Amino acid sequence: MNESIPLNWIWFTSAKGTVGIVRVQTYTGEIEYRIGAVDGFMEKMDVLQVVAWGARFPDAAGEALMGELA
């Protein structure tokens, strides 16, 4: 199985769009964070888009932002 699994996510929305940060478990079992801009219309699709195409987000920053969610 070569899929990453979204575990938690957080959204930041403004008049110019929505950005999501997703905590991901990779297919090797590692935890990483990804960030990406999304449409903001369908949450499931937005999460999958960030997982697939988002840029790597620093682990320490992701852990600090998600706090108890992580």
C-alpha cells in the first residue's frame, strides 16, 4: 500500500482563499505535515488534495499548531 493517510487537519480561511495543514501518516509509517491551498468547497476532497500535492510543512510547526490533535 503506497498511500499516505490523513490523520488530522486544520484550515485557515480568508477572503482570498483557504489553506490547509494536514497531519499525515506515510506508507512507511512516518508522521509528517503537508500544507496547500484548496478550493474550500468539499472538505474530503480538500484534505486529499493537500495530502497528494501539498508542500512539506515543518514538523515542529505542525505539532505546535495542532497541539492536542497531534
